[in-house]
Amino acid sequence: MDKRRCAWARGALEIRYHDREWGVPLHRDRRLFELLILEGAQAGLSWSTILRKRPAYRMAFDRFDPSKIVRYTDARVRRLMNDAGIVRNRAKIEATIANARAFLAVRREHGSFDAFVWQFVGGHPVQNAWRRWGQCPTETICYAFMQATGMVNDHTRDCFRWRAVQQRARGRR
């Protein structure tokens, strides 16, 4: 019998991401930065497109090392614009560099990016209990980031991951 999943997880990549990563509380700064960048890249596109491009993003953006990304030059931006493995949108590429600067500034001020972002939910994931996917707010990049990093558990109640993510969240913080 197939497991019940959130309605958005349809293709093989989406299912794998849903089952292993989405909604699991994340506290490693580099992974938080990766998801921040990928969520921004996704704007106007499907998440499955970004998941397919994720390995190329990791290579193109130095495995999401913000201390390397802040040093990118115009020449590097031009090379990225020619990389078919990523979304070749100058504004999104330049936003990645600007976000690396902001990320490092936040980390300097707060000790970690993790400490900064998790303060918005009191250090503990918000445990929602949506009956169906349409009830879940999904309008902004910020909220999608919160879903992806487990700051909110937006698995629907009939999804096999809903309770597992709840239990896992109790084990940290």
C-alpha cells in the first residue's frame, strides 16, 4: 500500500525530498543558507525544477559557502549566467551574492543564522494540523523557507510524515 503524502509531492524527486527533508527541523547554518538560496531561485518556477537543478547549484555556488560567494566577481556572475545547470537569471544570481553578505552579517550579529531564524518561532517548530493541502499558507518565499527547514510542520494530518516530524522536533530544542 502506498504511503499517504502531502499533495504537492508527486514526482520521484519531490517524493524523495518530502520523505527525507521537508519539514524536518534544520539547524546547520550552511544547509539553512542553501535552502534560503534555493527557495529564492524557485520564485516563479516549480519546486521540482529547483530539485533537479540542486546538484548543479551546489557545484556552481561552492557548495553554498557564503564566505566564498560574497567574493564573486562580475566575471563569475557572467560564467554563472552561462551555466545551464542553474536558473540563469541575473537578478537571482546577484541576489544569491547579496544574500551571502546578509547571511554573514546576521551570523556575526547573532552568533549563527540558526539562532536568528529560529527565534521567530520561539526555538520550537510550529506544529500545524492541516486537513488538506489547500488550507496551508504557501504564498511567500519566507514561509516556504520556514516549511522546508522545519520551523513549521505543514505536513497534512493524513501524511505519514506529519507525526514523524512532530516527534523528531521534540527531540531537538
